[in-house]
Amino acid sequence: MRQVELEVLRYNPETDREPHFQRYAVDCQEEWVVLDALNHVKETLDPTLSYRWSCHMAVCGSCGMMVNGEPKLACKAFLRDYPGVIRVEPLRHFPVERDLVTVIDDFVAKLARVKPYLIPKDKAPEAAEFRQTPAQLKRYKQFTLCINCMLCYAACPEYGLIPKYLGPAAIALAHRWNRDSRDGGRDARQEELAATEGAWECSFVGACSEVCPEHVDPAGAIQQVKIESTVDWYQAHLMPWTKK
Amino acid sequence: MARSNKPIVWGPFATGGTLTAFVTPALVVVTLLAALGAVPDLLAYERLHALAAHGLAKVAIAGVVFLSLWSAAHRLRITCYDLGIRADTLVATIVYAAALAGTGASVFYLLRI
């Protein structure tokens, strides 16, 4: 048993004019993560503390927050990795709703716009399923691991500068379906992806891929989208007869 | 939403970036070797001059110069934006003009060979 000190950003829209930090001393165990410490605070010290969480095993993507200034899943950030006072803040680039809870409407709306679902190329086989080879699965499997935790949006400096930018996770998930052999919806998704606020706002900083807790490579997906959109552009303008 | 025309400037940037990643290290090694006095017969001035006199070699050299300069110019433009210089149109005009001027100069001198 040892003690850590948490410095948590607090904001109650009903009583506070501005957010402020509050310190909590927490008796913790060696294997605890930041989320355990927050749960301990809520259960024993301060029931008014608000934050999102659900699975405690890096699957649900709810507990994204800034830990010492870095976007982390609170359930994956071990207390023993942080010497001294640990500063916990809501995810950067998102409006704060209350304490560590952010307003995520912007991301959810963008995600819906890129149509991240199967738009079948052919009619589904009668009384059977679509078949895929392991090679076809491998083309997109990595991008299916996204858990919509939005750490990449908090890490992306371009999203901070240009709020209209579609952002890493939405582009990576659109790309996931574009690379699926069963899917025929790329043209529809290109309306969003190939727009200026789509992949083109990315300047390839690469922070999104560094912070991703599931090791998806959104930066790689965005560069692939750029290459495909460039080929599209040259085809449409220099070889219009190749257009379907 | 309208599709962006960014591919016009991004296409040569990406091509140039890939190209310089392969060509630049080789050029650095060759230049260092030459500076240290190890000039193999193949890299002698007369040989290289004769190579550059060929029409296809001129096109290739001008292409490498254009793509490398354009790639560097575009990277500089993005870096300026990220560093907080938000006059993007002005920056873009300056850096792309510099890349085109460099390309023009290389074409000019290639044509005189």
C-alpha cells in the first residue's frame, strides 16, 4: 500500500464559472491504474466526481482522459508509471460537460458522415454468407480494432487548430470499409474523405498512431486515403474516359 | 461536399518525398566520396557531363530536381502553418515559386549543355 496524489480537473456547470483543480490523496495498491484511483475517490472521498468508464479493460473506449498531459485510457495508465502528483484532465480539444466528462457530439456526427458500415457491392448470397480469404481480411483487419476512444482526436494538433477536420478515427474507420472486399461504398465515402476538411487537413504529424491504445495506425490510413484520392483526382481530370 | 484540389500540390510532394528518401542518401555518399578524393572513373566530370548531354538524362535530372524542390517546399509550407504562421496563401506562393524557380534554373543550365 502506498499513497499517490491526484490533481483532478473539476467543473460543475451549475456552480462553477471556470474549471479548477482539486487534489486527492489516494491510498493505492501497486497494480492500480488511474481509473482505480478515480473509483476509489468517488466511493470513499468525493461522490460528486464525474467521469465516464465501463469495462476497465481497454475495450469500451469510455475512459479516455489526459494523464499528465497525454491522452490515455484511464484503465490502461498504471499509477506506478507516474512519479509525483498525477494530473488528470478531460480529453483535450473537446468541450467539458462536467469534471472529466466531455461533449463528444462532434466526433459522433463526423463518424456517422463517413458511413462506417457495409455498403454491399453485390447482393448477399442466398442463404449464405459473404466469403473472404485470409488475405482479404488482412487488408482491413487492423482498422477494425478502433474502439472510438477519441485519444487520437485529443492528440491531433490539426484537429485542435481546425475543428472542421474530419479527424483520425473517422477517416481510419471509413478506410476500413473501403478496403473490405465485400464493400462497394467508396464513392459515397469519398464525398467526405476527399474534401478539404477530410484527409487533406492532415499534415502527417503521426501523434494519432502514437497514442492509439489498440495500435491502429490512423496516420497510415490517412496517407493511404490521400494516395487513393490523388489517383482519383488525376483520373477524373486527366483521363475522364476511365471514370465509371 | 466538394472534393479538394489538393492532389495537384500533394501528388508531386509525395512523389518527391519518396524519391528523395532513396536518391538523397546516395547523393550524400557519392558527394562525400568525391570530396575525399575518391572519384571513380565512372563519376569523372567528362563522363557525367556527357551523360547530362543526353536528352533523356536531361528530362530525368530536371524531374528529380523539380520533385525534390517541390517536396521540400510543400513540407516547409505545412511546417510554417504548424508553427503558427497562418498566412498560408502567401507562404504557399513563396515556397512553390522558389521550387519552380529552382526547377527553371536547372532546365536553363541543362539546355546549355
